[in-house]
Amino acid sequence: MAHLLVAHHSPSPPTHQLLEAVLSGLSRPELATVHVEVLPALAVTASHVLEADGYVLGTTANFGYMSGALKHMFDTTFYTCLDATAGRPWGLWVHGNDDTDTAVESVRRIVVGLKWREVAHPVSVRGTPTTVDLEELEDLAATVASHLID
């Protein structure tokens, strides 16, 4: 069974709403063969990353950068997972009140180093999530998971 890791930092009601949309997208019947593990970014270890076949990452945009929690996840897993996870599919969502673009780029720079394969365009949400935002997040999660099905 394929294993998808959802690693997130969702401390506020809007970011929790985005996480729920991701989980809704992963509950589609065609994805029933994908095991989904959901962890706060601060709880993710190298073992979690190594055991997963793909990743959906969620973060707040803090001063134009990813959250410290997601950065900590990368800091503590990067070298252990560097070669072993190359080529695995991933997707990203970012929530902020203004600049989410540089937060997206900060994650991409690290993931490029890991050689993961971006299979869905990142979803950036500014302010209160809209119905369209939530639908895009459902699709993002489902797209990443669909790349794990043979």
C-alpha cells in the first residue's frame, strides 16, 4: 500500500480549515489504497519521511518564509533523506495574510535539493479561505496521492 505523509503547520483556524480540505481530497474513493499519515511538522522524523512514498506539505507564511516548524522538519531530516527520497512526488499549500510567494519559493529551494518531484502547483491562500481555495486544496492532495497508485 502506498504511503502519503501530510506534514503541516496549521496553528490558526484558517490553516486548520486548509488542512481539512486536504484531508477531504484524500478521502476520495479512488485513493482508498493510499495510506495517509498526518503529522504536525514538528513531530516529523526522518523515519516518517523515509517511510512515505509522497508528501503533501502545509505551512503558514511567516515574514515571507515557511513556518519555523516546517523548516525544523527539513533541518532534522534533510541529510538522512537526501538520496533515499529522490524522485518522490510532493505538493504544497501555504497560508498567509500577504506574501505567500516567497514562502513557496523557500520550500521549493529545499525540495529541489532533495530532488523530489513537484506534481501539483502549490496552492497559496491569502486571508480567509474561499470555496475555490478549498477545492484547489482537495485537488492538490488528490493529485499527489494519485501519483502513488500503480
